[in-house]
Amino acid sequence: MSSSKKINNAFSIFVLVTLCIFNASKGGAAPIAKQRNKQEVQNIERITVTGSHIAQSNSTHLLTRVSDDIIGQSAYASLSDILIDEVVQINEGVSHLNSQNSTHNSGLSTVDLRGLGLNRTLTLIDGRRVVSNSYSGELVGLSTIPKGMIKNIEIITGGASAAYGSGAISGVVNIITKQSKDDTTINLTVGESVAGGAREIAFNADTGLQYSNQQGQLLLSATYIEHFGLDYWDRSRAQQQDDWRYDPKRMCNTMLTALYDPKQQSAYRCMRDIDQNDWTSLSDALPGGVFNESSSFKPNSGFWYDEQTLRNNWQEEVHGLHFNQYSLLQLPSQQLNLAIKNEFDFKSGKQAYFQLHYSKNDSQNIKSPENEDECDLVITYNAHTQQFGSDCIGAIPYTNPYIPPAIKESANSQDIKWDRLFQEVGAVTNDNSRATLRTWAGLNGIMWDNWQWDASLGFGQFTQQQIRYNELNVAHVTNALNAHKLPDGSIECIDEDARKAGCTPINLFGENAISPAAASYIRANPKLTTRLSQITLSATLSGELINLPSGPLLSAFGIDYRRDSQNVSTNVPQGGVTFNYIPNFSGDVTSYEVFMEASVPLLKDKRFAQQLSLSVAARAADYSWSNMGLIQSYNLGFNFTPTTHYTAKFNWAKAMRAPTITELMSPIRGDYNAFQDLCNGVTATSTLMGHDNCRKETSISDVIKKEGIFHDRNNSYSPNLGNPELTEETADSFAVELQVEPESIANMTINASYYRISIRDVITSLSHQNIMNRCYKTDTPFDPKNPFCQAIKRDSEGQIIELQQRLVNANQLFTQGYDAAIHYTHTLNRLGQLRFKLNWNHVIEHALISEHINGRVTEIHEGYLNHHIFADTGKASLLWQYDKWQVSWHTQFKSGITRNKQVSENWLGFMQDNSKQCALLSDTCIDNPEPLWGNDLPSYTTHSLQLSYRQKLQGATLRLSGNVKNLFNNNGPFIIGGNGNFHSAYGGGRGRFVSLGAQITF
């Protein structure tokens, strides 16, 4: 067996010693344990505890709990919105507020713990792994679970792979379902933004019953939620045009205008010299078309159609179209969730359990009609040669019979350049439908008086059908433009094969000029189908291993088996349409895992040590990908209570994330991204770093011999692909927490904790520049077999024709910070009760550390909006409860943040250059350079009010509730380049949101 397959010595010793103790103690448990009532033990052991397979109250993990009461009374319908609203450690993941531009994940609903990435937050149901809702990774959609089924949600931050396996790096979100219910609850909530739009309707119904003399408990739950969306026309801010730049020559903030300045050769004006009404940001994608455009800014720059009228005075920032009108601020979606849970207690003490969840989630993103010009590149794929290529529609041939005389005369026998919105084909519509089925069944019981065993089988299946309506088949458009006029005056496509395939000539000149037949011929409706399935087998044995002087040593042992499979297919396997190219591929992975846990009481009822316990856990996983070997995870924790009022926790974990099927097995996915060849400008004597190795490329050397210098003219083709040689990501997490219950202040709890998470071998794709650096800018001799050199393919003239961005294990991701919480309850005698809560998160550091040729480079993330990491996030609430009434006030805070790091760094460079010019007394010196506008964003605070009233009726209880979120309508700062000039971190334009709810239980 290879060394990679050998279990770590510490792990081996730990497991073997524990098993020996277990075998020795099977018949020698303390008498007090033997006398314990079996049913009591069984009930205790069935408690779900996040972070452990042992039922214990002294977990060493940092844990936050969200109750079903908070979920039920929230103003928001989406579970992810509720968690982001309630838990300061949670960052937004994918949601209906930020997935408008995603082709695959639109309609998905996830969260991101500590901002470390969606794939590093593991979502569980009752401590169980379930099938993913995306081929992008293990992303469990929170919109797939009926809200009425939820008892509470427990969130632990920090590594938990020893308990749950791959993916639990930044933490775990564990959705715990209700165990029993003997009544029926119906809940209806309706909410909408006061400014209009963003309407939500949520309907929940759940019922429970007991049968067979209360041995069986059956729970049924259903949820229907509909988001009606929010669009451009709902918000005046979204309709504000803006195209901002900082001008290093004038050292001022500029906005694009319709006022072209010949002296500056620019239509960008300093903002100090204009007002907001002068800002523009228009597009040349007109329904009637723009032809032979010579400039994007100057007046009289080409022909255009004003509806059906041809004009020759085109100016984009005067006559163009504000393309943002086609961007939704919030996606509309519908979700239906159904669930059945059944448990049956046999008289023998065994229990059988079963759950079945079904979810249907649909979203529809109606975008603009396709916007094309003469050569927007699309990806093509030749299945016979297995080679990718590119295609574009091309200019309108000069011989095209539809060309108006005025345009033809000005064209000077040249083909016609064009830009056009294909309105006649219809709006591009991304229709995304997800169906999820999850089920599991198992049996548990008691053996040896105080040991509980559990065995279960699970199955999950996820199917996603994504149809992208009204895209264009590029080859068909090209064929349709290559037309000629017959002697009888009719017009037909020139290519005979195209005519046989139904080619209909296309007229691009003027609105509604494309005939229905031509629109039908060029229209493409690509479909992408994703199927994921998961089978799990699990067996666990937990109980009291031995009775120590300080109490029982509790332990758990288990095995897990999991098989995940995936299939992605499309109806356009050869590409050639105006849509992201995704290849057909499939794959599967199997894992076999063993784990053990122990909770060891070290001290109890001692002076200055009321309780001291040790928690240890270990897991070994063997994946079917042989190159990864045996993956190991560990957890070590202490829980120390010196006196009644103080508790300290310590937790260290080594966690891991195995690569996903897509990351390992995805074939080349063609894509184009602009980059500059590092070898540009190489001559026979050039001395820049890397040029020596560039000259060792035979094709470049040949060009230098002929022309003396190599000039870069690459085709920008840069496909993405998986990597079967990937290994697991590994994280070390450390946390320490102090909990104080002041003796002088009853009913107050104060928590303060510090955390640190460091992830190495991060799975990522390197930048184009980094790949070229690792090939050419090295101290070692040039080696064509270097994997980074193999990613670069050149033609006979030395030009890069393909630069593969393969996934690799390369970087380190790091974060540290602290959390603080205060909970206080005060009784007002006859006036009810007050409850105060404060939760705060401060990020000390959040960074990506990467290795470059010149050493390690640290990219700071905290304090930058483009990385979604706020340095400080806080929430405070004050709740008053009196008899049937409950009133609460909530305040949320996010610290000031910088919009974009690169913009800040560029501006600092401009300032340094200007200072140098001023020191030289240069004429280019600007005496009073402007600070950046719109990049340093202020802190953000919102307030909310919640009111509820309960009334007992005959045989029922009625609860009425009302919520006003964001009471003072704070939409956050104006975001340059934001979706509608908003940002999802500030509500995405939702603003003040009011909801009303009614719930009846009987």
C-alpha cells in the first residue's frame, strides 16, 4: 500500500486504544448505568446535536441557534434571507437578489459562512448530508425545505469534517426538523416593498398526528412561496444612467455625457462641471440597427434607424438605448416544498424512521433580446476532431439586396458593419426549473443497556432543466445575410445547402424588418439538463464507554458510504449559439468513511473546576479518486467551567473539502478572455525576465529570425477545464470562547470568541498572467513538459491559439476575527418581560495568499465590497412580551467599506504619478487632484419593527403579525456599476418592506 493510503499514526493509535477500552468495558459498565431506564436513555440519545454524534450539552464548537419562532415571524419568505438577517457570521450566497446574471444558479438560495466560499459551507438536514442542488458544487438550496417542518437551525462556524466529512470547512448549517406534532398549523404571509415591487407570498401548512397508541408519529408539511420580482421600472435610481471613470490627466472624477470635447477627444466630463442630468450610458443595440458606426462618442458617426426612418447623424450617447432597463433587480420565482416525516417506536425499544422531501423551484429571468454585431465571437466544437473553434456572424455582404441605397453609396464597396437588437426574435429568457427528491429511512435501538445503534439508507435526486429561449444560431444568421435577388424580384439565401435546411433571408434594416420566417430560422433555444443523484449508507454506535470518577466517557463510532453521480447534457453539443458553451459530461465518485468521537470528563465539582471535559473526533475517508489517498480530519476541544458563572471553550479542527465531480472531470469549456502574451516584444537580444525562455519556443524563434521581433496577436481563446489530479483542500481552524453569566445581573449571558481559519491547497484557476509566468519566468531551464507550458498552445507563427485555465491546488485562504454576543432578560412584573440581544462580528483579517514568481502575494478581502467582506457587522434587538402581545425593535449595522480594491490602487498610483510631476514642476501637474467619488462607502444601518398578537379561540390559537423591515428606507449608497446602481448587500433596492401574517393552530 502506498504511503498516501496509510492512516496517520496518531489516528491509528487513537482508534485502536479506544476500541480496546470499548471491548474491555462492554460487560463492566457502572451499576448506576445498568439501572438506568432504557427508554430514558433512548430518548436522550435521539437528541440532535450539531457538531457531534454524541448527545451532549457541552459542545466545544461556536454555535448559533435560530428558532422556528424567529423563522415563522420573519418578514421575509426566503430561508436564506432570514439567516442572513439573523446571523452576523453568515454572508449572502446565491439568492434572488444577486443571481440575475447567472445562467445556471438563478433561483438557487444558499448562504456563505465567514465569506470563505459556498463550497466550504456544508448544509445538513437532521445532521445528514443530502443531494446538492447545483453541479457547481455541494450547494444545498435552502429554498427546498418546508418551513413548517423546521424545529430550529443550528449554525457552527469552524471545521467540522471530523463529524460530517468533506465540505465542513467554514462551518455547518444544520436544519433540525420537528420530531412530533399533534395539531395543525396554517400560516399565510404577504409582503411588499412600500416603494412598489418585491412582493412575496408565503403559504405554509403542517399537521401531525399520533397513531397505534402513540407509538407512531406522522408529520406532514407543505410550503408555497412566490417572489414576484423587482425590475428597472420600479426604481428611479435604476433608471439613472452612469458610466464613471477617474481621469489621470485631469485628476478628476468623470461621467460619460453626450457632450463630446474635441480638445480632450472624450465625451467624459469632470463631474464638478456637470449635473446628474448630463450623465449618460447608452448602447448602440437599437431595434432598427446602427450601421458603419465610426465612433462611440462623436456626433454624426454613422447610420441608424429611428423606428422605420433611416438617419445619418448617429451619436450613441444621444440616440442609444439604456440597456439596464432589461436587468432585473430581483428575480421572480416560485417554490413548492412537500415533506413527510414518520417515526414509529416498537415495544422492543427500537425505532423506525422515514423522511421524504420533494421540492419544485422555478425561476424565469426575462432579459433583453439578443444584442449582436458583425463579430461577437461564440464557441464552436467539432466532435470528430474534438477541437474547439470560434465563429461570428460577420459583416453584411456589400451585395446584400436589403442594403438601403444611402448606406450602400457610403460603403465604398465594403461590407457593412452593424450593431442590432434582435427584437423580432424575442426577449432572451432564462427558464430554470429545479426538482429535488430526498428520502431516507433507518432503524435505531438500544443495546448493552446504554448503547444506541443507528443504521440508515438515503437517496437523493436533483434534476435541473434550463432552457434559454430566443438565442441566435450564428451560422444561420450568416447564411441568412448571404442572400441575393432573383430575376423575378424574390430574395433567397445563396447557399444551396442552407436553403435545403430552411434558410430564409434576413433584413436587418429598420425596426420589425426581420420577417417571422427569418426570425424562426435564426432562433435557437438551447437546453441544459443536469441530473445529480446521491446514495448514502450510514451506521453509528454511541454510548457510555466507561464510567470515570468525573462522569461517563461517552463515545461514538460509525461508518459512512456515499456515492454521488452527475450528468450534464445539452441539445447544442457543437455550440455555435449566443450562449455560454457547456459540454456534455458525466461522472461519479464513491467514498468510504469511518469516524469516531469521544467526550471525556476530566474534572467535576472541584475547586475552580466545576467541570472540565475533553472532546476528540477523527474521520478517515477513502475516495474512489485514487490520487487523493486517505483523507483525514480531526477535532480536539475543551470545555471548562471553573465556576457556575464562567465557561471557556477551546476548539481546534483539521477539516477538508474533496474536489467536486465538476472540478475533477469537467472537459474543456470554451471561453474567450482578453490577455497579453508575456512574450510580446521579444527580440534576439531583449533582456526582460522570461524572454530567454520565450526564445526557446521554436515558433517564436522562427518569427524573430524572419522579422526581428515577435508581436502578440493572440485570439483570446482561454477555455476552462477540470483537473483529475486535484487533491483535497485542507483547513486548520481554531476557536476560543468565553461565556460569562454575571452573578450581579440575573438572566444575562455575555459571550466573546476568537476564531482563525486557514485553508491551504485552495482549488482555483490561475490567471493568464500567472500561468505564463510559471512557464517562462522561472529560474529553471525551459521545459515544454512543464504543466503550465503545456497549457499554452501556439501556432506556427508563435501566436497563442489556446491558453487553458485548468483548476489547480494553488492558494491559501485565511480569515480571523472575533464574535461577541449579549443576551439579557428582564422581568417587568405585571408589565411582562424585556429581552435584549446584541450580536457582533469583527473581521480582523480576510485574505487570499498566492504564490507568484516574485514570492507570496497577499490579496486583502476585508473592507472591500467586491469581496463582500465587511469589517464589522452587528445586530441588536429589544423585545417586549406582555400577555398576548409581542413587540420588537431590530437594528442592523454594517461598517463602511471600499467599493472596489483595484480602483483604489489605481487611484493611488495616479496620485503618486501626479506628485512626481508636481515635484518636477511639470505642466502636467494638477494642483488639487480630486479624491475618488463613489468608492469609499459609508456605514449602513437599518431599523425594523415587529408586532404580533396571539388570541385563543374555541379549540384554536390565532396569531396575527406585522413587520416593517428597513423602517427608514435606507437603500444604501449609490453603487457605480451595481445592478440598478444598488447592491444586494444593502437590500438590492428592496427598501422599506412591509409584511402581514396570519397563523392559526388547531
